Amino acid sequence: MLNLDRRFLLMAFVAGLPAVIVALILLWTGSLVMPAKWAVTALVLGLWLGCTFMLRERIARPLRTISNMLAALRESDFSIRARGAGAPDALGAVLMEVNLLAETMRTQRLDAQEATALLRAVMAEIDVAIFAFDSTRRLVLVNRYGERLLARSAEELVGHEADALGLSAVLNREFGIREISFPGGTGRWEIRRRGFWQGGQPHELLVLTDVSQPLREQERQAWQRLIRVIGHELNNSLAPIKSIASSLGNLLARTPQPDDWRDDMIRGLAIIGSRADALGRFTTAYAKLARLPAPNIQPTPVAPLVRRVVGLETRMPITIREGPDVIVPGDADQLEQLLINLLRNAVDAALETNGGVTAGWTTVDGHVHVWIEDEGPGVQSTGNLFVPFFTTKQGGSGIGLVLSRQIAEGHRGSVKLENRSPDRGTRATLTLPL
């Protein structure tokens, strides 16, 4: 089979053949002398063959140029440009597109190189250990923090299997926070894994984050808040107890004692007993927060749960706006206690203004939102609502909303309270994953 160059040559040869035959017939049938006929014949044949080869070259040369440019692009050389691009013909349009392709690939390569350099710089500087393994669990990539964690350089680590590096157990663990010891450090680590593809082969990315320091800082702040709250409550109870006890001691030391000393003793002891009872309720409430058990997760229909909670409220009728029939994974008893707390707060607020209360639920983006709206006076300081023992109600304990938030977070959800706008009142929303 003829190649492309020979096909071009053959087509050019055939294209001029009829004209050459006609010219030679006219030449040899004419009256020219023999030497002139041979000279003209040689000239005609020479021009015919020269034009044929020239035509082949004019067609093949741009194709070779395009081939050379594509080969350069394949070799990642984006500096070559073809001449003649932009000419008002088909070949000029082709060469222009090839030049634009080379420019586009050059720009993309520069962007990729800059992005790769930025990614490597970020990986080198962040305090997170990153390991990448191929399908055989051989290490193919590690950042600087990972080198410090394993106390070895990247050259010593890359190419070894996870077992040899002591990371096989980490790769087989579930997601979450674990206490793990490494040659370069010991602490609590958050484990994350994600699969990706490279070169047509599956790979696995392992990310280890040291959460020891943030957890210690949160623990320190929690202890500070706990000591501050407990100290405040103890001072509130012990200060009057100490003052009254001192007054009663002075009363008994008087000589002679006043006539009404028994009444003063009875009132003082009653105050001491009242403050002691308040201090006992305080410690009991704190113990209740600390003893919240882990939820017993079971499929829980939302509609019966909301209807059951609304049915427990007898102080005023509650309007229900029903949503779709959905089921959430959760502890029905704990979720019921959570909604009871939210509904009780809403009714307490509505009774102050003779307003109403509405409850309902909706689903958005894989979550169910159970909401309770009241027409009460609203909340002035929403930032303190979830502070333990902070309450705006007379005789309130200040643990209902804290307990509700703990229950919601135990179900991987959240509780939010916000004032309604422009309407009057408050909206409480429980968000749970479906």
C-alpha cells in the first residue's frame, strides 16, 4: 500500500498526464524539425515532473510541520510555533489552531507547576502527617511532618510497605481519635483515610492529625469554666451561711440573751437549711449532666415522636405542622426528653404574652429539622443560653438547654435557638442526620 507522500506524487503525476499527452501529440504531428521536437519534449517532461514533485512537497511540508509540533507537544516542549498561521485558507486555520493548542498547554503546564509547588509547600509546612500508599500498600509520598513522626527521611521511607513502617495498624483502624505511639511522638491522633486514583491504579491517602494539644487546651478551658461556675455557686451559698452562722454565734454569746433570740435562731437556721438545699440541688444538677448515658441508637420515626411530646403538654394547645414521614437513627427516650425541654421553654415564654406555640418538621439536604416556635417575648441574650446554670426564668435550673445540646451532639446533630424576625418570639431547631 502506498504511503501518503507517494499518493500525493501519483495524484500530481496523473493530474498533469493528460495535458502532457496532448502537448506531445501536437508537438510530434507538427512541422518542427526533429532536434526542436526532442528539445521541446524534454522541456515539457522536465516541467511536468518538476511541478509534480514541487506540488507533493508543498502539500507534505505543512503536514510534516504539524507532525513535528505535535511531537514537541508530546515531549512537553511548548515553545515551538508554526509559521503561516492565520493565512486566509484551510492550512492557515489548522496551523493557528495548533499554535493556540501549544499556548494553552503551556499555560496549563505553568498553572499545574505552580499549583504543585504550592501544594508541596503547604504539605511541607502544615502540622499534619500525610502518607500516600499504592495498591500494594507501599509508601509513595510522605510530607515533612510524616518524616518527623516516623523519625526517618523520605528517601528511607518511600518504597517500603506499611507493615515495615508500622502504619499497617493505623490503616486498618476506623476513623476517629486514637491514642497511638510513633517513633517521633506519642499522643492522640485523628485518623482520616481517602482513596484516589493515579496512573490508573488505586491509591490510599492517610492523614494523621495530632489533637493532643487542642484537646488539652479545651480541657483546660472546660476546667476553668467548671471551677468558675462551681466557685460562684459555692460562694453564693456559703457566704450567707457563714454570715448567719456568725450572727447566731454572737447571739448565743450575749449575756443576757434578748427575748426574741429563739425566733432569730429559728429564722437563721431556716436560711442555712434553705441555702444548703440549694447547694444540694446544684450538685445534683451537675451530676445529672455528667451521667448522661450514650444514646441507644434505633430507627426512630419523627412524626410519632413529635406528636407524643406535644401530647404531654397540657397547659395550652400546640399547633402541629406535619412534614414528610421520615425515620432518624436515634435514642427515642433521649430525643423525647430533648423536645420536652424545648417545648416547655416555648410554652413558658408564650404564657407570658398569651401567645401560641407551633411545632413541626422539615427535611433539607439529608437532615431533618424539628422546630418549635413560640410567640413569647423572645430572648435578649442568645449567646448565654447554653452556658451551664444560666437561666432567665424564675426558679430555673439552667441545665435544660445544656442537657438538650448534649443529647443532640450525641446523635451527631445540633440545637439552635434564635429570635424570630420580623415576628415576635423564639424558634428552637433540632437538626438530625437522616
